[in-house]
Amino acid sequence: MQDPAPVLYTDSSPNSFKITIAELASFAWLHIAAIVSLRQPLAPEPLTKDCP
């Protein structure tokens, strides 16, 4: 099975760099949104109390 990733990461291509940033940003944003949505209803106060 061949991954379509190599097509996006072509050498000397500014578009590939922009695509990687967009993918990393969206990927990270999904994780951040998931972590925040999971932590808020569980224990929002202890998180602030843990910090000195």
C-alpha cells in the first residue's frame, strides 16, 4: 500500500510546506480541543489548584 503523503511533500515546493503546517495545526487543534473538552467537565478547579 502506498501512502498519498509523498505526493504532498515534494521537494522545492512551497505548497508542501503550507500543507504540512495546515495538517499539523489542524491535528494539534483537534487534540487540544479534545483535551479541553474532556478536562472542563471533569475537574476544572483542581487544575488551577495544582499550580502553585
